[in-house]
Amino acid sequence: DSAGGTAKQGRNRDYQAILPLRGKILNVEKALEYKIYENEEIKNIFTALGVFRGTTEDERALNIEKLRYHKIVIMCDADVDGSHITTLILTFFFRHMKELIEKGHVYIAAPPLYLVKKGKDERYCWNDEQREKATKEMAGEGKESSVTIQRYKGLGEMNAEQLWSTTMNPMNRTLKQVTIESAAEADRIFAMLMGDDVPPRREFIEKNAKYAKIDA
């Protein structure tokens, strides 16, 4: 609620709409089909985009011609839970609205991870390298203690003006466009990471655990 409220306050109402999602949406990779179409959050996404799929077979065809928005931006917290929610949403889009990805409509927002402050001087940083550079430049010789670093873990930690200027303003924001290089490989990865078969997922985690970034 806090992130959704902040985003609504910060948006440009002339061309931006916000659909807050409550927690983690249904994992469509594991769910029975009728459960997917009965899920309130998923129905809200279909309705908001204007491509709602009904309950009968004929009504379930995706009508992309009625799409209301050119850019669909997934904006989640910059933490482990936020990454999981992004993955759940991408699984839903890939399985049930893949055409939107193929036509370049789906994006992921990149909110800043840090705010580095010294007096009235403020700099937003999107990674550790930027944070370290900003800290050194702002601190001067041996005065890093004079710099304050705020780690953003949630969108709700920013006020509306900060969220607009860093993450929603088309002049400043960074968006990552979601693309599909190989449909077959994407299908395999989603099935492995989000499906019911545990051994392949365990093997993947064991092989890639050393690359994981752990939230403190």
C-alpha cells in the first residue's frame, strides 16, 4: 500500500497509470488453469491492460489490439522479495501474454539502491560501484564519516518526489526492456525455476549459489 500510494502521488497523471499489487501474485507455473483466471490480482492485470481474458475458451484469446498502454513497467522493491515478485509477474506474462513481451511492451523499472548525502548535496546510486565513487567524491580526503548513506530496500521508503525523479520520470529513469532471445530456452528456465519439479531447481541453485547477492 505504501509503495502504491507513493507511486500514485508521484506519477504524471496525463500518461501514467498505477496498478498496485498486493504481495506476491499467483505462481501460474504451478497453478491449475481455472485458478489462474479466478485469481483477483491476475484478473485486475488483464482488465487494467484492456486485454481481459474471459472464462470461456473463445474469450480467453489475447486481444492485443485493445492494449491501453504502450509501456507496461514492473516496479518492485530492490530486495529479494521484490525480485521474487518480478519473477512471478514475468512468469505470468511469458505464459499468458507472451505477445506483449515479443512486441516490446514489457519493462522492468530500476529504482536506486542508495542515496548518498552530505549536507545539501545528494546523489542517487544504482550499484555499489556508484555508491563508493560518490562517497569518495563527496567526502574528500579522509572524511567519509561526514557522508550519510541510505540503503533503499523498498519503494515506500522514498517520498513521491524522489520516486518520480529517480524511477518514473521518462527524462531520468532507467528501464530494462524484457526480451526473449530463445523461446525454447525461456520455456525451460521458467519451467525449472517456477515449476513443481524440485531436483532440477536444486541443481541450478547449487551451481549458481556463488553468484547470488544476499540481502543483509
